[in-house]
Amino acid sequence: MTSLLEPTTLKADTTPATAATALKCKECGERYPITPAHVCENCFGPLEVEYDFSHLTTSGLKSEIEQGPRNLWRYAALLPARPFARSLEGVGFTPLQRAYNLGERLGLRELYVKNDAVNPSHSFKDRVVAIAVAKAVEFGFDTIACASTGNLAGAVAAAGARAGLKTYVFVPANIEPGKILAASVYGAQIVPIDGTYDEVNRLASQVADEYGWAFTNINLRPFYSEGSKTLAYETAEQLGWRLPDHVVIPIASGSLYTKITKGFEELIRLKLVADETLPAISGAQPEGCGPVAAAFAGGYTEIKPVKQPNTIAHSLAIGSPADGYYSLKVAQRTGGTIEQVNDQEIVDAIRLLASTEGIFTEPAGGVTLATLQKLTRQGKIGRDEVTVLYVTGNGLKTQNVLDGVIPVPPAITPKLGAFDKFLESL
Ligand SMILES: *Cc1c(COP(=O)(O)O)cnc(C)c1O
Ligand SMILES: [Zn+2]
């Protein structure tokens, strides 16, 4: 007999079907039914979710969104999965903080920080995982998994715990210990691998085929990646249904970067914003693993893989970015730039964001801010442009990068005289 408290079969809510109609090859345009597939059988191109939004009216959609929950499911009408009752609470609808102090430093009158470091597992990956896990359950999988540069491991582990699924996370063994811990605590099985992320990813693809597990960022990638569109929707909604002029986004595989773009495009198409053109969409990569930035600078269309990434920004260390080529195209057609910054600039930017805006980011956020600084210095972002900086991960998981950087003064005796001397010595 099955107990009501122990659901043995998980089912997504039986709310209406989604607007997703097919998976479409980004290269040859071939269409496939909605299944756990991610590559085209004709040409090996990547598959992307296609929708039929023709039943939506602008005003109806807007009020549905505005009356929706204060999390990413408020945009369910534009997503490929139905709201999942056992998804983690509190994913998305993160603050868009007006950055007065940082803006003044950089000479930008209207700068905002989209602070995705405050999601439940402390990175934007909770968004993509929310969609992937909802879809995995719809498809009937009992095991979820991922190949991760760190944050995805935590997000999948947390969501897996909440949904009651078996969970395996594959990570390069050299990522930050804080990120391994932040995945292990949820009870997921960690699979550390002596190799680069690209090698981890290759193994994970074989495991996906062999064991039939739902890998959020491999066989469920078309659904997973749609979760990033919600960062575009929220930005526009929080700005009062308008698009910014310039945005700066970190690039690892390029999924976040290209899907925020897709989100902005949908808002224009659905007339949820009055704007008719995309913002300039700029990308940020670390030196030591900046294959897309290098191709952009060199004017190439091919991305030359980085064999051995070497950067403190482990979450961005993907040498062979799956969406690198499409990212290049986005930068080119929106008038954006893709830059790379070094480890010292990353650490300085982490401290600058914390000391001006009270937001403690991990190196990925440092990469993004340091890139914004570069763009303002180069005059590529004007003083009056409404600019949004995407901060995608939390610094508490990567405190190791600040070891020895900010000295703590020696302890003093609990005497007023000692404190007087202490103040004088500063
Ligand atoms: C995964 C990740 C990104 C970007 O990843 P994409 O593969 O480009 O989507 C950015 N920032 C952080 C903190 C991440 O964990
Ligand atoms: Zn194809």
C-alpha cells in the first residue's frame, strides 16, 4: 500500500500544456517532438525549444505575469515546463538593485545590478535547473545528473533533494572545495573527476546514453537553457516593462548569454515592452579561459578551444563552449563586445562590488564587473545608458580566492587604551 506521505511516482501539476510545440535544430531547421533530445539527427546541430505564442495577448499575458508568484514560475506561459509543485521555493525574481555608488565610480548615471547570488543555492543555476527538473519529472525520469563547473552541482543537488530524485553530479576535482561541499550537503552523489570540464562533460554524455539519466545540461539542455530567459523577463519587468540600453553577462558555455538575448527578443515580439531593438549585449570571460572573447577580438567565426583553462573563475572555465559561436553572433548583431579580464582584475572587482553595493560575488561576478569597467573606460558604454550588470553567483562559496588578500588586524586587549592605540595605528 502506498502512503500519501510517500509519493512513489512524481507527477507535475496537471495545469494546461505549455506553449512549446517542438524542438527545432538551430542549424538546419529540422523539427522534432518534445522529448529528452538535444542534437539534430540530420546535422548534429543543437536543438532549441520552439513555441506557439499566438494564443497570448499582450495585456492578458502581462496581467498573468504580474499576478503570478514572486518567483520564476510567474513567466510559465513563456517556458517549456509546467510549474512543478515540488520545485525549490524562491527561485528567481531576485533583486534588481540600483547601483548608485558603483555607478558613480564608473561614471554611469543609471546602473543596476541583477543580483542572482541570492537564489536558494546561491547562483543563477537554480533557474535553469527548475525548468530541467520539472521537465525530467514530466518525462518520467527518476534520476537527475549534471556535468558542472561548480554551481550547477549545488543547484541540481538541492533541486533533486526537494523533488525526491536520485542525484549524481560530475565535477572537475579541482573546483573550489566550498562548491563540492555545497553540493554534497544535499545528499547528492558527487563524482569528482581528474580532468577539465570538457572531459567531465564528455564522460557525462556517455553516462547519459548508457544509464538513461536526465542530465540537466546535456539531454535536457534545450529545456534547461530556457530557464535563463527569465533573467531577461525580470529585468524588463523590474525596470517598469522597458529594456535596458546595455547589459553585461558572463559567458561559460554561452547558454546564459544567448538565452537572455532570446528572452529580450520575445519581450519585443510579444510587445511586453515598447522597445523595438535589443540592448547592446556584452559578454565577459576570464583570461585563461576566454575562447569566445579571443574569437571576438580576432574577428574569427570559429572558436578555438582552450585545452587547459587557468583562471580563478572556475564557474566560467569551459574551454569548448557549446554556444560560443552563437554568442559571437549575438555580440556582433547587438553592438555588444566580448572582453576578457585577468585574475587580479577579478579580485579587485569582487572587492569593488562588495564595498560599493554590499553584494559579495564569486569570481564570475568579478569577471563581469571588471569587464563593465573595461567597457566604460573604452567609452563603449555612455554615461546615460541604462546598464545592467548580471551577478550570477555568491562569494560565500569561493572565499578561498580572497585568502590573504584582505589582512585582518592582530587582536587587541579588551581595554579602551588598546582601542585608542588601534585607531591611531590605522
Ligand atoms: C554557469 C555559470 C555562468 C554561465 O554559464 P553558461 O554556461 O554560459 O550558461 C555564469 N556565472 C556563474 C556563476 C555560473 O555558475
Ligand atoms: Zn539540423
